[in-house]
Amino acid sequence: MVLSSVLGFPRIGAQRELKKTTEAYWAGKVDIAELERVGKDLRAQNWAKQQAAGVDIIPSNDFSYYDHILDLSLSLNIVAERYSKYNLSTIDTTFAMGRGLQREGVDVPANEMVKWFDSNYHYVRPTFSHSTAFKLNNTKAVDEYLEAKAQGIETRPVLIGPVSLLFLGKADKDSQDLEPISLLEKLLPIYADYLAKIAAAGAASVQIDEPILVLDLPENVQAAFKTAYEFLANYQATLPKITIASYFGDARPNLAAIKGLPVAGFHYDFVRVPEQLEEVAAALTPEQTLSVGIVDGRNVWKADFAKALKIVEAAKAKIGADRVVVATSSSLLHTPVTLENEIKLNPEIKDWLSFATQKLDEVVIIAKAATHGVESVAAEFAANAASIAARASSSITNDPAVRQRVESITADQIKRKSAFATRLEEQKKNLNLPSFPTTTIGSFPQTKEIRINRNKFTKGEITAAEYEKFIEQEIAEVVKFQEEVGLDVLVHGEPERNDMVQYFGERLKGFVFTQNGWVQSYGSRYVRPPIIVGDVSRPAPMTVKESKFAQSLTSKPMKGMLTGPVTCLRWSFPRNDISPKQQAQQLALALRDEVNDLEAAGIYVIQVDEPAIREGLPLRAGAERDDYVKYAVESFRLSTSGVEDKTQIHSHFCYSDLDPAHIKALDADVVSIEFSKKDDNKYIEEFSNYPNHIGLGVFDIHSPRVPSQEELEAKIQSIVGVYPKENLWVNPDCGLKTRKWDETKKQLTNMVNAAKIYREKYSS
């Protein structure tokens, strides 16, 4: 019998219940008991939903109030003394480590947050030091397993594996000589103890995620897998059966490191890499199971049952039906909760889609077909085939004019008219900026009043003229504030924008939108990614009116704000019927038209943000990565290279480990990069030879904490000690839309004053 399995389920709730309650708790409007009650209710609903769908292997411990990697850090006492010394509750320590805390004598910054592989989810990076003392602070995985058991549902607890946990972490600022993987032998006894407690609670098996198996790993990390799992095998009699799960890529280059490990089975992602089946199946022992990740945990399109079943049948033929499990390719954390609430979506398009709840049915149907034959689910297979065929032939997907324009792209369109040195001289004359110029990344606080008026306009409760007047008032206030605080290059604040991708998608042909298609980006920050359903083009200007109005209010340069083609692609649910390159080129041409229109309207500083360019980088070095870098860079340059030398092109990058070579290739005049939570100068040194101008973010916008002016001066000093001061801009890490106005005013005032200190210091 072929079983069905889910690797994880969204924890946010179909109506964003977790976000609303978490933020109410932060605001002091509900107590911890109410927060925990909502969490318990969501877990119960998720387990019941999977049980009702007929899923055989249901995950537990996939829930988190903030981040599951951070949860495990707390469970294993990977908590720096700067947090533990305050004796906060587990939940409050979680939030302090995730977002910082500044209240009632507590003042701690957040831990570093980075992208989870090539997804738009962010995890809080575990931070290790020589003084890290592993121990079990709590047994969250046991508690949630027992919670499900009390509900009458047997689950398989999920943990991040010891090797991935260490490799994905970093050394704390006081232990820079520490390689975290060297702590493995100290960590393993605590893992064994944790797993033994899970087994004692009654769990027969666990899912241990080792996602780093899809990365290029150094030899000592590859060797760590044998060390870890042979150690755990010594306790086999008291531990649950272990299935090691990898996802998001190709595990074959690391097969030698895990072949023969004493575990019950392995999970691989066959949506991303279907061609790895033969090799990974051959690497199994005769007793080990193969979990076939064939329902896409990262995208919203229906699985093609016929294609999926071919892969499952091939696995059966190689190792036997009783050792095959049909599974989601990864956790469904990355998909919206359910299609049931999408009552406004075009029915034709809705028929092509599958969200997390619908994917439960998909794994069950494919498993039934593999067990009992297609005839046992003939109606489901027929309906699925009809949906797949309808999408392929729909006029919604194809626009010949867009295809022709992409085919006509020339080499001259992807390079600026002059080299940077020539452009810089023209920009100095045109913009007349001081040294250490200050700016923000674009957005200002999205207040309750903004959201209310946007909602009223959407519902037709106020007219377009009334809404436009309100937006202009908001822009005017933001411009006035920036002039008062002393910023040098201003922004209009983006009050009209709901999201940095959705706003543009709503104005481009080829996108559709959901009402409740939310996914978690980090903590309580949820996004509602657009869905690219067809060829993309720009029917009309998208941002010119607001930018032109804002520029009319000031003599200082006003920065036009756009989201770049790769980020629009990566932060949407992309098509899976044409290549990412084709989609990026279509978006680039649409944005090129917008950039040119902004310049024609008198906007001579234009920022085209590409924070997702690193996110899209293929996880392994090789031809695929080289091809991606080429088309990603060319797409950005296609967007931005139609302007004159005097127009300054900016771009922004945040919460990713960046390759300076890739950033250099973009040839932006100024780049701004998240930096506030970097602990050493090594990161600056990587960009020390960057030839154009750069702004390394000096404060964390994801935290309500307000750094003092002295702290920001010290941050700038750490930069100018390594990076040429003549090329340095001063800015926050990212946009300010999630912050409150009182925090923003203090943060920017301190930042501008700190920049002025250095401007005066080096004025000679």
C-alpha cells in the first residue's frame, strides 16, 4: 500500500488568526493565555483537516508563533546571554530574539534574519558561541504530539536536523573563530534525549528535515551526517523511526554522505528534480522507504495527476509499493491555506489552482491511484486532466505581441549609455547632493487610517477623487516630515501601495489576485502573492502621477520607487508552463516603460528594488546558476538602461547573503543593502571594491527598537573604516511600512544626525 504524507501545513489560519492575535499580544491588548488558545485552536484545525482528507502521515510540531527554526533554538538552549538574562517567558524570549525588545529596562536587538533557501520565507539564524551550553529548555515537539493524540490523531513530529541547524547558523560576535558544525558532538546527546522523549510519548516515527542536502557542502559537513545519525543509531531502541527529508533541490551530489545511514527512509523533492529518482532509489537499503515529493509545496498550480503518477509508479517499480510514500514536495507553509475563501476569483482560473487544503486531496488521490489503480479515482483523474488541458489552451495565458517584443530585445537595451564614472559627474551636477547623503528605502508607515481609506475605496464607499485627495495629503505630510528631519533624497512614502509586488501586478496585464491567499514571510508579516497567469505587459503608467506630485512639493530630489522584474517574479506565484527567464524579460520590458516615463516626468532618481535576486539563485553552483545570473542581471538592466546619464538608478537588497559580483553586474549607480545585524567587518570587506555607490543599512526596520544616535554613529564608523567614505550613503535596512510613526521619527532623526556628524568630520 502506498501511503500519503504532508511535510508541514500553514500555521497562520485561513483568516490570518495567528497574525491578528500575535500583534494584539505585542500591543498589550490580549494576554498570553489568549495567544496560546488561538495557537492551540489552529493546530487542532490543521490536524483535523488533514485527518478528514485521509492523509496517512500528518505532521506535528510544524506550528510556530514566529519561526520554527527559532523555536528549536529555544528548545535546545541556543540562546545568547543577552536574551536569557532577563528571565522572560519562552514566548517573550522568542519574540525578543525574532524582532528585538525595548521596554521596561529590556533593550535587546533581534537576531539576524535571512531567507530560507530560495523561498520568500525568512528564518531567524541560530547564533552560537563558545559558551553555548545545549540542554532541553522545553519539549515543544512532545507537547504538540500529545496535543494531537488527545484529539485522537496520530502525527509524525517534525524537527530540523542537527547538521542543518548548525550549518544554517552562525558564530556570535564574541566567537568569530567558531565554526558551528564543530559543536555537533556536544549537540547530539541533547538531540538523542529529545527524540527519546518523543518516542516515550508514543510517536513511532519522526521527520527530521536536513534541507542543506540540496546545497554544495564542504567535506566536513558532509561527514557530519554519518557522525550524527550513527550516534543516534546507538539509541535506536529508545528512539522513533527517522525519515530524513530534503527539499527545494537536487540531493544527488550529497548522496554519498547519506547512503547507508541507519534511518528508516528519505524524502526527496521530485517537483524540482524529477530526474533524481533513479539515483536516490538506488541509494536506499532494502528496508528504507522513499517519500516521493510530487505535490508542489511551493506553488499554487494543480498537480498534473498523470505526470505525478508516472513518477510514483517508477518508484514502485524500483523498490516496491510498500516502501513508497506520496508526499508534498516540501512543507505547505509556502502556499495559501485554502481556495474555499476565494469567491471573487475568475472560475476559469480558479479551476487551475490548488492551495494547501486542496493539496491534501491531491496527495491522497495520487496515493490511492498508486495503490488501487487509476480506475479507483477515475473521476478525479478525468477532472484533473480537463483542468490541465483547459489552462494550456486558454487565451488568458498567451499574448503574441508580448512574445514578439521579448524576441526583439537587443544588446543595446541592456546597457547604460555611459560608464559609471561619466554618469556620476552628470548626476553630481544634476542632483547636488552632500557627502554621506541620506535617504530611506521607500515606504513609510502604513497607518490604520491609510488602510481604512484604501478599504473604503476598494469597496466603493468613497470616490476615486476622494481617495486621490487623501493620498495626496498623506504624500504631502511625508514629504514635509522628510524635509524637517533633514533627509537628502526623499520618497513619496507609498501610501497608495498595498504591497511592493501586488501594487504593480494590479496594474499589469497577466496577473490575478486572491482575497485570502496569504502566506507567511516572517513572524507576523504575511504577504498575498499575486499569481502570474499569462504574458505580462503594462497597459498604462503605474507610479508617475504620485511621484510627479511629490516632486512638486520639494526642491530636493524625489526618488521614484519600483519593484524589479526578478522580485516581481519571485514574490509572485510564477507560471510553471513557461520559463522563469521568459517571465522576467516580460516584466523587465513593462518596467522599462515605467522608468522612462518617470524620467520624462522629471524624476531623476529612480529605485528599482531587487531584494529577491539572491533568493532566485539556484542552490548549487553550475550551469543553471550561471544562466540565472545572466538573465536576472540582464532583466534588471533591461528595466533601467533606457535613461540618460544624469538620472541616478538605485536598487535595494535585504535579508540575503549577497554575492558582490552579482550586485556589481547590475551596474546600478547606488545600491542599498541590509547590514544592521551583521556582526563583523567581513561583510563590508566583501563590498569594499564595489565600484559604484553603496548604502549599508544602519538600523533594523523589522524591530520596534530605536537605536541611539551614538549607536548609529558607531555603525557608520565601522563602515567607513573599511569602505570608501566618498561612495557611502546612509539609510535604513529596508522600507518603513511596518513601523509606527513615533518609532520612525526617532529612528530617522538619529540616523540623519549621525550622518551629519560624519559629513562635518570629513568636510575638509
